[in-house]
Amino acid sequence: MLPSQNVRKLAPEMDPLRLGMGWTEDDLEKPQIMIESTFGDSHPGSAHLLELVNDAADGVRQSGGRAARFFVTDICDGQAQGHDGINYSLASRDMIANMVEIHHNATPFDAGVFLASCDKGLPGLLMGIGRTDLPAIVVTGGVMEAGPDLLTLEQIGKYSAMCQRGEITSEQFTWYKHHACPSCGACSFMGTAGTMQVLCEALGLSLPGSALLPATRADLREVAVKAGQQAMQLAHSGMKAHDIVTRKSFENAIIVHAAISGSTNALLHIPAIAHEFGIELDADTFEAFHKDAHFLLDVRPAGRWPSEFVYYAGGVPAIMEELRPLLHLDAMTVTGKTLGENLDDLKTSGYYEKCAAYLARTGLMKEDIIRPYSRPIGSEGTTAILRGNLAPYGAVVKHSAVPKEMHQAVLRARPFDCEEDAIAAVLSHEIQPGDAVFIRYEGPKGSGMPEMFYTTEAIASDELLNCSIALITDGRFSGATKGPAIGHVSPEAAEGGPIALVEENDLIKIDIPNRLLAIVGAEGEHKTPEEMNIILAERKKNWQPRAPRYEKGVLKIYSEHAVSPMKGGYME
């Protein structure tokens, strides 16, 4: 018996309550499919989802089922920037997962279709899917098209810093702001939203070829209908999420993440999602798959093209074809077929021909966007885990975006206890070449682990600083970040980690090839490792924990229960 039919026997109020909201008596007997989305007038990545929700419901109806729409609106990191709103961003992921759990377990359904486009919506839904183990399929909400001259939103941070320094006029800056987001969909670069769309497909929970579809194209609506139909197949087969998503699935996702130079935020989200599936992934797992990985995607923020072009070049399947010898082709997917079978089917389905027709309009070749594995953009991976006496549990750096001059360096520490003070120092030219700018007390327990986006953009757009300083933080970065940025430093300052003990003019050694991040001197003088251990131990004796930043509400709950960033920053 389907779960929805069993619960009708247990709760006699179920039928009259559903009849009261417009269901028919026939509807009560049908398989019941939950459609959960982040729809809301919150940002372009979610404002268009109701249309896709209704399309998915049509797919359910066409296959003989009854859909029920649920909503858990997400927030936009872009709109939360520049004020304390960004502190709520990571916590919102866990709250979305909580609502998926509540919605499903309070009223059990037979399967679910889950729709989101962006940074916290997609990982939040995926965590909820793992927690409930519902038969589930994910529809990613696509990406917006680029603006004039291929303008995309991640460039706005650069133009903002340029305007503040007087390098462009306020009128020029206003023009950029008014043309960077021409439609709904996720931002058109390989930030966290684009990365998570790709990883949903790589995990096997989305229909093949559905990630990064332009949100304005009819193709995406067709995907939503098919997802509703496939949800009915899952309900009848009883294939649950845990039957699809295994350790092999996560390894496939990490391999793809390395090839696309995906957002460093994936190192928060993938372990948190895996945890809900009962699979523990640590930083060493990422390091193992990223080290010496081939970087194939010439897409912003590190590359030249907007992310809508990835679909034109063949999408995630085309990327996977380049990686085919590395992938677990026997991993199960939401289609009921293995990854290898899906890739083979696409070759005869007309999928690549449709993509090629779109690509022809750009004047580009597929290889301009997705490089062949034999001719990668880079072959030393894109993301690394650094360790040392500054980050005993690890820190994350996207070294493909770090200038080569900063891959091995010894810098002077300039510690700040919040981002506002750090960015003021950068913009006022208080920061000089050779400095290591620290922003601390911004981890999960400190302030919710916000992005340090504006500071990284101010540094990246400053020709004097972008190749001569580093930014080091226990916070995190936007998926649009480029430049010399090291984040997720663990243990974080709020827990008394070594980052809390850094003082002005300490010497900081960065050695990306050897995966080292260490304090190697004090008061401008080099010290032996033994001497530094004594100095840090003495400082730790005098360190006092700070009073909690939040005394009530969601961020109090999150900061009290969040685990280390290197574990995923989820709540225990």
C-alpha cells in the first residue's frame, strides 16, 4: 500500500480536509506527490518557479496522480550582502531542510518533486530529501541570460569598488546595476547556484541534461512536466532517494565539481547533504579527487563565458563524457537507469543536436566552453585543503583563482574582527602589498558564516593588491569570488582556534603546492615551529571567548549547534 493510502486509514480527518481544499473523491485514491519549491518573490532564482511547479503538477496529473504544492521560500545572498542579512544565509539552508522534513513527515506522500535554483535552496532541499528518504526528483530552475556585452551579476562587486575609488562614475555604475539581471533564473556564472545545479545532476537526482538550462526557454518547462511524470514512476517502483544516492554518487559529484572549478561553498554543502544520506565525507575526500584534476570549463567567474553557454555546449552530460573514464558509470539515477546508460541514451535522443543549434547562434565552438580532457585549462585541480598551525582542521582555497605570485608567500598579518573594518582598510589603502588580511569571528558559531564578498571584490579589482596580498577568514566566500582568498579556517575564532590568536605583524606562510597555511613568525620575526608553539600556547591562555553575538532567534540556535565548516557547517 502506498504511504498516502496507509495514512488515510490512520487519520480519518485526512479525507474531509483534502476535500475541503478542492480535491475530488477520485483524487483521494490516487498516488499523492509532494511538490516542494522555494518559489517566492524573493529573488530571480525563485520568482519564476511557480510556473514550473504547476508544470510538474501537470506531469503528475497526466500520469494519474494528484500533486500537492508546498513552499519554503529561500533568500538571496546578493540581496543580503552589505548588511547583517548575509548572516542568515547558511542557516537558511538548514531551515529549508527542516521544513522539508516537517512537510513530508506531518503528511506522508508517495514521492516528491523538488524545485529550486540557487545557493541555499538546492542544498537545503537535498538535505531534506536525504533526511526523509522520500522517492524524489529535483528540477533545477535554470539560469538567467547575460546582459548587454555579456554583463553578469558577479561583475557588480568589481564595479562597486571601482565607483567607491572614483575609477568610474556613479552613472556608469548605475547602468551596470540596471542591466546585469535581464531575466529570472540563477545568476549566469559558475557561482554556488550554478555549481549546485550541476551537482544535483551529477548526484543522479535530476533528469539528464537539465542543469543550467536558460530559465526563459521552453525546454525547462518540458523538464518540469517530465519530472512530474517520473515522480509517479518512482512512487510506483518504490525507489527511494537512498537507493539512488550512494557514496559513488557523491564521488561523481566531487569529480565533476573539480572539472568545473565549482564554488568553494560546495565543500560546505556536499558534506552536509552526504551526512543526511548517512555518508560521511571529509576534507581529505575533496583533496584526493581535486588534486591533479583537469579543469575544463571556461566559464565565469574564472573564465570568459556566462553559464548559460554550458547548456549550449552540451551541458553536464558533455562534461561527464570528457570525464567518463573517471566516473562511476554504474551509479543509479532518478531515471531508473545508471549514469552510463543515461549518457548513452542522450547520444541518440537528439539532445546534443538541440544544444548545438543554440550554440551556433553564439559563434562559438563547444571546445571554447568545455575543453577536451586532453587539453584542459589546468591539470593541477582547482580547489585545495590547506593545513598547518593556523588551520589544524583545514582551510579551503580555490587556487585556480589565486594569482601565481601568491601560491607561495610569507605575509604580514593584519587581523580584523569583522568584515566591515577589513573592507574599510582595503578601500582606504591602509592595506599594503605583502599584507595578509584576516577577517575572523565570522564562522558558523561566530556570526553564521557569512560571505566575505565585498572585501574579496575590493581586493580583486585593485591592481596594486590583487597579486600581492591574501585574505584569510573563518567565514566563507561567494561562489563568484576570485583572487587570493582562503576561507573556512578551522577551528574558527569563536571556538578559540588559532585564527583568534593571530596578532598584528605575525608572519603567515602560504604554500599551496604543499598545502600549508601556518603562522611562522611574530612581531615581524621568523620563529622556529617550537617557538611558535610556545607563543601560541601563551596567547591561548590569555584568550577569552566572546559573548554570543545572537541571544535569540534562528542565529542563536544555529550558532549553538553548527559543526565545523570542514564537516559542512550543518546543525547537530
